Amino acid sequence: MTKVSEKLNQLRNFIDQSNYLVVFTGAGISTESGIPDFRSPGGIWTKYRPIDFRDFCASEEKRRAAGDPQP
């Protein structure tokens, strides 16, 4: 068995024995899935103006607009 095969078997066993699995990927995975990304032409950045962090902290209205869960 090759080193790669051994590592794949270890990974398979780890996944099989786990109750939960989280996978971190790069930004391209969403684009390939049809979810618009942030940076591409026509991306989300073209539709929304970013909120400056200082404005976010200073304005309850801006926090509410951004989905702040605090009442």
C-alpha cells in the first residue's frame, strides 16, 4: 500500500468515526456551485456598499441593517 493510500484510509476511518464533519474550502467552491462570489466582476461587492467598521460600531441603524442580532 502506498503512502497516499495509507493516508486516505486514515482519513476515511477518521470520517467514519466522527459524529460531525466540517470542511473548509477556498472561495472558488461557491462559484462552481452557482453561488455568486464576492470579488468577481458582477460579484456581491457590486451590489452592496461595505459598512465602515467605525460606522457599524457607532450606529444601531447600521448594525440592524447588517443583521445585528442584538435588540
